[in-house]
Amino acid sequence: MPRQAHPALRLAAKVLLGALAVTAVYQSQLYALWLQWIVAGVAAVLVAACGFSRSSLSSSGALAAMLVGASSLGCSWRMGITLLAFFGASSRLTQFREELKDVDESHRTGGQRNWQQVFCNALLPSLLALAFGYFTGCKDVPLSSRTTHHATAAMGGYLGYYACCCADTWASELGQLSLEQPRLITSLRPVRKGTNGGVTVTGLAASVAGGLFMGLVFWSMGAISPRLYTVPFQQEPALGQWSLVLLGAAAGLFGSLLDSILGATVQFTGFNRVTQKVTSKSGPDVVHISGHPLLTNNLVNLVSATLVALLTAWAVLAWY
């Protein structure tokens, strides 16, 4: 049998490949638009292939990730790296101490996401990125409701959407590892781990951290965007918009709470006495815990993130 490479060497190779891909995307922003889109497409294929190889994405999820990744990276360095940061960090957290998270029937090894989950997390932001690219010529600009009104709204919505998604993911993945017993957000009664709408202090803290992380990435990547250094008087305004970090944290916490409220009310949760796991499907062996079977988990995520995106779009127009 051929000898496998040492884990440290494999890790170093992945880090090097990732650094080269990010550098290529960054440099392509300084040249022709067609080159920017070609490099974005290649980078999106590499990221999707990596996610598929690590079981973070199914085959349909990988195809969907190529589309949403290329659209964000092609339209904006800031938006593209925000998407990659969300996907990378959330995938890692999903696989962290995964053996302790097998408490519900929908659990998949590696947290494998299909096309429906990818689109619920990224389709609307991709459309916002395309709208941003249309209004700015695919060039990053500082937020300004007076000079780039529509592009600023698109940027605010993009940040809010991913702040909500990241916060919800971090709260779910880290909250399940907490020693605290979750409490249903609508009544504060104790519920089983994995119950939709169940919250813990650890989970709420993780949601703030997730939103803060998205805000930090979104602000910092905008501040160092190569396009800003080709246009006079744009670097300083972008650097001064650090309050986007706080907006990300607020959007993350609010989005996580909204997601939990929806999960506790319009999403069914039960306990299957046969499998001894939490389930989202009713049945003769299922004991009802909370909620009504009106929305699936994917739709709850979509509704909550969309509402947060609308609020943050309004906020940046009022703030900047």
C-alpha cells in the first residue's frame, strides 16, 4: 500500500493552496473584470470540491456552492471572503466534537449540507451580491446612503443575512456542547437538547460571537479591498466604518433569537421513543415537545435571515 502523507504535511499543503487561492482572488480585483470573474469561478470550484471531500457538502450542495461562491467572489472581494469565512468557520464548528451532537434524527456525519440548505443560507445573499455588482461595476466601495444608496442597502442586507446564519449555526453547534439544559425560549421550560427553540446561555453567547465574527470579516475585508486603493479618498471612509462589527453582533443575536422563536412555534419538535432521538416528524411513537408543523428547519432559517437582512439594510441606510 502507498504510504500516506503525514497529517502536518497535508495540513500545510491545504493552507498553502488556500493562501494561493485567496491571493489570486485578491490580485484579480486589480485587473480586467473578465479575469476577476474567471478567478472567482475557479476559486468557487476549489472551495466546493474541498467541502465535498470533507463531507461538509453533498454532491448537490457542492454544485450549489459553486454558483453562490462564484457570484459573491465575482462581484465583491468583501462579500466573497465573508461567504468563505462563514462556510469555513461553520463547517469546522459543525465537525467539532461531533460525536456529542447525535441527538436528533436529522443529524448527518460531517454536517453535510445539500443544495436546499446551501440555497437557504446563500441564495438571497448571492442575489444581493449580483445587485451590488450591477450598481458598482463589481468594485468594492465604502457604505454611503447618499452616493451609493442601492449598493449600500445590498451590503447591509448581505452582512445581516450572514450574521444571522453564522450566529444560528454557532449557537446550535456550541450550545449542544453546553452542560446546561436548554430552555424553550417561549416558556423557559426545560427541554431536550436538539429541540427547536431551545436556548442556553452558551448558545446565546455563541450567537453574539458568530455575528461579531461576520461583522469583523465584512468590515476588515472592505477596508483592505484592492479596489479602494485604486480610487482616491475611499480608504479612510472604509476604515472608519468599524461600527459594522457591532452591527454584525447585534444582527447575529437578534437573528438567533428570532430563529429560536420561530423554531419553538411554527416548527414541530418531538421525541421518538423508538430511536430515542429528537425528531421533526410526527408519528405514533413520537411525543410532542413543541411547535406546529408549519415550516421546515430550512424555511425557518430562510425567513429569519431574510427579516434580519431587511432590518440591517435599513440600518446601514440610516447609519451611513
